[in-house]
Amino acid sequence: MAIVIPLCLAYALYCFFTLPGGPITTPDSVHYLSFSPIVPLGYPVFLSLVGARGATIAQPLLYASALAFLGHAVIRTTGRTSLGVMIVVGGMAVPQIASFHASILSESMFLSTLVLVLALAISFMHHPSWRLMVSIAVVAGLSATVRRAGFALLPALLVMVAAQRHRLGRSQAARCVAAAVVPFLGLVATEQVAAPVVHGGRTSSLMGRHIFAKAALLDAPAASKTGDALRAALDEHLEVRYAPVREMLARAPRDVRAVLTIYYETCLQGGCADQSRALMADWPEARQTATLGNAGWSRIARAPLAFARLTALHLGSLWTVDRLRHPDTAAALRTFVEANRPLPFEREAMRLEPGERMDLRPSAHVRYLQIAISALGIFTLALAVVGLIGIAARVPLPPLVGVASLAALAAHGALLFTALLAAGYSRFLLGVWPAITTAALFGVWGIITAKSTTAPGSAPR
């Protein structure tokens, strides 16, 4: 801890000294500041307590404190100071994460809760108990009230119990399952009950927008005829109005299609779907969004394989670094766009005026960074699979491997949840970055340790 605490303090100071003149805001920030009913309550409540300016001070402090706790947990359970230091540094190494702490976005708070879950999970993997699981579930439940990707942590908690069932015994394992599920779902349920009160009965969410946008990008069998004129009109929009988008995307090379899909899926949540929303112009936003979502779910149910392919495309995008600056992608994107203009909904989706070209600035270093990120993704996915296979085969996992597998499962689970329900913006990868670095470093350390203990002439540790 003599190294970890000064490191974390230095990181917090760095964040303070590099703060801009005011909080960084985006179009999404207004939803958090105004307690919009379309976002979870966790982060707006935090902002109401500390204020926008106070958030830029509290967020780096919370994240640095969580990293210090994680480093302490690693050192205490493994006895390896160097491993703890590397994991802490890994959580600080990406500059974009520091910018999250200065932003009015939920990423910083979600990162802090994720790091706390990792720290407590490391302790559980070495000294499992139902009381410790209660603490883990509470923090994980809080993360789900900040960002819905936190729901992916609940399966990870159950896997954690399964990995330790040989040490817990049947009765204690059952207690741990209850300790994971009840506090987690209790916190989420409390938020759901509080939301109508806070919003004066005007509850909503982004789900309907996301689902309608995804459905518009899928080729699907025609909907059955119904007596509902509005539903028939929405089905017609999904089938006909947005068909040019699907046809254009189908012609694009895969890398270009991945980029354009993000643009169009985002636009179909807003401006590109204005005509569909106009069919319900007199309705409140929440009812409009729910109706769009119902039409979207119905189309997705008719095209499950197409939805799976779209999810896989977004998963790849989540692991893509600076896609618009990759030399190959930038060149292919510019060529395709110019050859196919005017694109469907070009102004709304691409923010391009007639005659205007995309401003792309390729950089050679992105190519090599992408190779490293892809390797990291494959390695951590392998760790998650190894852990699941070991648990299914009832093979006790060594603590280092168990932690690596659990952290990898949490990261990939959250990214899969994101790909299923949102577009594949690579910034979502940064939202689980500490879990990725923890998984990779524990995995590498476990491999090194295994080799050293099995080398000829080495003594078991």
C-alpha cells in the first residue's frame, strides 16, 4: 500500500489540475442534470447531491479511492505488490478515462462501482462468505441504477458462487446465491418504485428507441395483418421507409458497414425516426417510445438470426479503436460514401451537407493499437471461457485463474449486454476497462506462476 496510495493520490491530483474551465457536457448530459425519465436514477441523484461542478471533483476522488481499494485487495490476497501496482496503473493508463471524471456522464460513476465490485470479488475468491457477497451485490446493484450494463454483473456474481461451491458447501452456497440476488434485485426494484414518484408518474426509458432502431436495420418477414392502424403504419415504416438504409449497408464492406451501422442506429433513435414518431404526435413521449419498442420487438422476433448478426457486428465495434482514424477503414469509408451519395438520411445520420466530405484524419499508429486491443479481447474472452468450462466440469480453479476468469466474464458480459441493446461505440469498452486489465494481468500472472511451479527443479509455492 506504500506505493498504491501515493499512485492513486497522484492520479486524483492529476485529474484536478487538468480540469477544464467547467464540466464537460454532451447532449446526453442534460438528461442527467434534468432528472429525465429516460435515464436511470442513480447518476441524477448523485448529481443532485454534489452538483455539476462538484461532480468533477467527487468523481476522480471516488475512482482513485476505488482503485486504491482494488490495489489493496490484490496485494492482501496474493501477497504480490507488483501485481497490485500494475492493476492500479492499468486502471489509470487510458487518458479518455480521466476525461470521464470531468464529464457529466454516468461513465465515471459506473467505473468506480465496477472497480469496487472487482476488489470485493477478489476477496471473495480467496475467502468466500455470504456476508461478503451481500456487500458485492449492493455495489453491483448500485451500478445497475447508474448504467443498465450493471445488470450483466448479476450473472457474474452467480458464477462467482459456483466457482467457490467446493469450499462453501451446499448450504453456504445457497446462502451466497440469496445474498447475491436479493440485495441486487432489491436495489433495482427500489429504483423502479422510486422512479414514478420522482418523475411525477412520467416514467420512460431508452429501451423502446434502441429496439425500434435495431429493428429498422434488420431484414425480416412481413408482419401479419392486424386491425391496429397505427401498428400497421409502424410496420410499414420499418419494412419500406428504412429499407434503403438496409440496402445500402448490405452493399458496404464489413468494416465500413460496422461504422455506418453505428451512425444509422443512433439516428434511428432520433431524427431518422421522426416520421414514425409523428404518427403519434399527440401522445406523451413515454407512450410513443413504448409503442415504437413494441413494433421493434415484433420485427426482431421475426428475424432472430439477423438480430444476432447485428449484435455480433456491434461486439466487434466495441473492440475497435478510433475507427475513423484507422488508415484502412478511413480510406474504405471515404470511397464508399462518395460512391454512394446521396446516402439515405444523409443529413440526419451523417451530418453531411450536399458537397461536404467526411473529415477523416487517418493515423498509422491506430493500426498497431488495434492489433493490441484485439489480442487483449481474444485473451480475456479465452479466460472467461476457461473459467466457465472449469466450473461446469467441477474443477476447482486456482485463485489467480478464478479472478482472471471472473473479471473477464464481467467485462465481456457487460459488453454483450451493451451490444444487444445499444450501438457499438468503443467508449463503452472504456467503461469496463478496469475489468479487462484485471483479467489480463491476473491471467498472465497465473500463467507465469504455473510455469514457475512446474519447471524442473522448482519448489512448489
